[in-house]
Amino acid sequence: IDEIFNKFIKSYKFNYYVKHQTYECQGFFLISSSVNKLLAAIKNVPTKISTSEILMVIDDTIDYTSELLNVTLYGYSNINVVSRSAMWSLSENYLFPRRFKNGRELQVAAFFNPPLCYLFTAVNRTVDGIDGQFFTAPENEIDGIETKLFVIIAERLNFTWLIRKPNHYYRYGRPNGTNWYGGMIGQLFRNEIDVAFSGIWLKHDHYRFVNLTKPWHQLFINYLVPRPKHRYSFWALTRPLTPGVWLAIFGMIFLQSLNVYAKAWIIPHAEKRYRSYITTLIELVARLVGTWAPKRVQGFKIQTVAWHMAGVLIVTAYSCSLATDLTFPDFEKRRFILKNLTWGRESPVPKFDDYFNLNDKYASQFPKKFQLEKSPEERHKKIIQGNYAIVGRMIDWIFFPENNISSEELQDYRVMKQSVGDYYVTFAVKPWLVKSFDKVILWMKESGMVTYHRKDVIRRKTPRSLLQVLIEYDIETETAHALELLPLSAAFAFLFFGLFVSSVIFFIELKTVYRDVYRNSFEKFV
């Protein structure tokens, strides 16, 4: 024993304390020729600390039934046992009951949470006296960003797993004083499981009760809001010119008609038809738009030429502006979420301080717009009615709704440009797993494995409807659009009105001419 000890301290030159107990020490070297002496000595080692590393050397042969291999003696510490018969590592690689071929069997909790986890099919089982719904984990369901990362960690740390659903309608649970109520965090807090994942937030409430690993990515909380709709107006024909320009044109027509009407009575050689104000007004309007140009304009030649030139400029400007407005459709103004929109989800009610900074004047108004939903059907009705925002998170600029939303319901939605919050996503683990998980997560981030699986899952699992919400339709673009006829309803209305009036006048004139011809014929006959 002395020879083994002396060789060890010469090979590993550290500061050693012999038969001295202190929590500052993280490495412990136990050597003996008796199993019972080692079992007695292990009671003086702080095994509850996950950073404790223990090397036990026994100058004897032991088998698999030895009490030294009972891992419940060592808590969360890392144990290595060396004997004349074999060597065992009882920390990262094995867990009671030990499976030396496949490694430890860890109890894990997760839930269906696209695109992080796609586990769905589950069966009822009882493990260690605890009933639960365990995922069957078929190959096609072992998918999702976080599930892929978890599988890599399991392969690297050589453990097997059983994944179950959270045992409460709270997915993560809620803090309750010095205890944690329900959810995956509660299961981990009560030592029912060893690992939990599927969008766990790195935040203080979780860290108070369980151990969290280093985050593997940052997610952003955002909303889908209704798109501005096309704005169709019966009076769309008036859009090319501003109200001020229209008033100026009407005022100019009124003053010009009064001027011509007055001069027709003053100037002796002026055309007599201008002595009728209605006739004067109709002719001036027709000349202005270029639909009438009588040859005889005695007394108003210069005035008529200037009037024609003004009409050409006005009609040209109006036509160009109208074509531009019809090429680029008109949309409603963008809706401001705090004034017009509500949002919600099915129970439980979210913790608003997780989503928003309640000390912020703007963000603190979001909880007031929340409405608890009883079913997906109720949410569908709100989407149909409009003024409803869909909450979700952004992963690599792709929006994933928190609730189950169909592709048809997303057709009239777009992503709100400004996110309302952000958080880091992590794994919740037992204390003795933190160091090992952190090491593998850091390796995956540096090697690009996290980026690869994140982009791969998003590429394969993102439906086209979630890509369409990123496209803005109500902004000016350089591409042309097909001309739309609906805004010309006013023009067609005036067209039919003018056709009706002209038809009535035409028949009245025919009747008048026929009456005059009949009277003249009658007078000649008499």
C-alpha cells in the first residue's frame, strides 16, 4: 500500500492532505487492502458535491457484486475504482441500475415543441414506482434541434435514456415559495428525472431550484400581426389629386364660367350660346377634359386657347398619377398592437415577467391585452374576426408559433418587425451532469454542430406558410403589379350616369324634332 501511494504522489505532483477533511479539496485518493475500510472512509468525503473526484485503489480482487460498486454511496461525485481484477468508472458513464454495455439509463423529460422537439407518441408506464407517459421515440420522431443535440450528448457521455412527458399541465412548473410545483423543473427538483429539455429558459427562477447548463442558443419572443388589407374606395378616382387641387380646379371652372357668361352679355359679337350659364359650364368642362372643341368661339379665342392648354396639363398629370396609384395597391395603415390587437393562448396563463420587462412603460401594457383561450376553435374564431396577434419565438429569423396554428390561418399574417423579448435556451440537469453537459455543449458550439442541426431542422421542418409571414406586401417595391379595376367603380358609375343622361336628351331632341316636322307638315297641308 505504501509503495502504491508513494508512486502515485510522485507521478501526480499536487498538494496532498493526509487524513484531513476540507470542502476546499475537490480530489480524494483512497487506498486500502480492505473493502470495509474504504466503505468507512468514503463517509468522510463530500459526495453531494458534483465537482468531487474520487480515486479508490484496493489491493485486492473484487467482482460485480461488491458493495464498492453501489453508486448510491457516492452521490453526485465522480468515482473511479481500481482493483487487481478490473477498473470501474462510476460517474459519467453509469447510473444505478448499471448497464455496463450501454451505459447509464437516465430519466429525461421533454414535450412536443417544434422545432426543438418532435417527440409525440407516448404510452403509459410505471418506472421506479412513478406513473408517467413515456415516449416510444420512433426514429421519425427523434427529430428537432434540441433533440438532436441531446442524442449527441448521450452518445458522447455514453448513457441511454427514457423520455417522459411533464407530469402536470404546467410544462415547466411554477415556483411555490421554497418548493417547485409541477412541470419538468418540478420532476427534476424531486429527483424523479435526471435531465429536462425542450425550450427551458435560462433564468433566475429555474436556477434557484435546479442546475442549468450553458445555453446553446438565443431565441426572441415576437408576434404575428394581421396584414394591412387592400383599401378599395368608391371614390378612388379622386385619389390622384389632393383635395386642395380639386378645390382649385372646381373654383377655376366656376370663375371661368361666370367670366364667359358675363362677357357673353356684355360683348355684342360674342356667341349667343354663352348667354346660358348651364351651356357655358358644360362646354368649359368638356373643353377642359378635351372631349369638345366647337369651331366657333367668337369673342373668346385667346381665352379658349389658354383654357385648352390648362386642360391638357391637368388631364396629363391626373392620368399619370392614376396609373401610378393603380399599379401600386393602396393598403390600410399598419395596426398598432397595443391599441387594436389582443393575444392569448390556452391555459395556463403565462408568467408575464418572463415575456416582458414589466418595468418598461411600453412592454408593461402587453399583459393587459392577454385573453385566456378555452380551445383551438376559440382561437380560430379570433383569427377570423381579425385584430388578433399570434405569440411565438424567432429562431434564425424564422417565426414559430407557440400555439398550434394551421397554414390557412397564417395567410393574412406577417411578423412584427420589433421583438418584445428574448431568452437563452438550455438544459436542466442533475448537479453531477452539469460539468459533462457543459463540456459537450461547448464542443458542439465551437465545432458548428449546433449551427448545422439548427439550420438543418429549420430547412426540413419549416412549412411554406411560416416563410410567407416574413414577406411584406404593403411596402413600395420596384416590381410592377397588375392594374386593378375595383378602384375605378366611380368612373364606371359616372360613365353609366352620363350614358343615361345623354340617352334621355337624345330621345327628347328626337321628340322635339319630330314634333316640329309634324307641325310644319300640318301647316303646309292646311
